[in-house]
Amino acid sequence: MKVYLITHGCKANQYDTEKFRLELESRGATVVDEADLADACVINTCTVTNAADAEARKAIRKVKRANPKIQIVVAGCSAALRAIEYSRME
């Protein structure tokens, strides 16, 4: 499986994304640098400001445009607080 990772927000999110990367690679996944090359995408979100939430939604739409077949996992603070909103996105 090829995975594309996106991180929004603080150093804690950067740390969490690195943990995701290590765990995914330990299970045989390959991390790629472009969404159109990936089977899945993990977007680690931030919710410090409304702008951060908007950036996360924009990133999701951009990834889906680049690769309509990609599976997207939304993680992080914004995902925890706004799970219903993210689940309603195409």
C-alpha cells in the first residue's frame, strides 16, 4: 500500500504524523510524496482556528481531486471535534 501523509498544525501533530509513518512502514506501507501516487492518505488536522479547519477541508478536497479513488483518513484534533462534518464530505 502507498500512503500520502499531510500534517496541519502544531509540533504535536508533526510528531503524531511521524508515528503514523513509522507504524505504516513497519506494516509494509510505502510513504509517497504525491496524492496521485497513493492508495490512501492520512490527513492529521488541527482545530486551533477556523482557518485551520478550513485548510483541512481544502486539503481533503484537493487530495480527492488529485486521486478520486484514494481512501482518506482524517485524524487529529479537528477530526475528533468535527467527525460528523468530515464523514459527510465526499
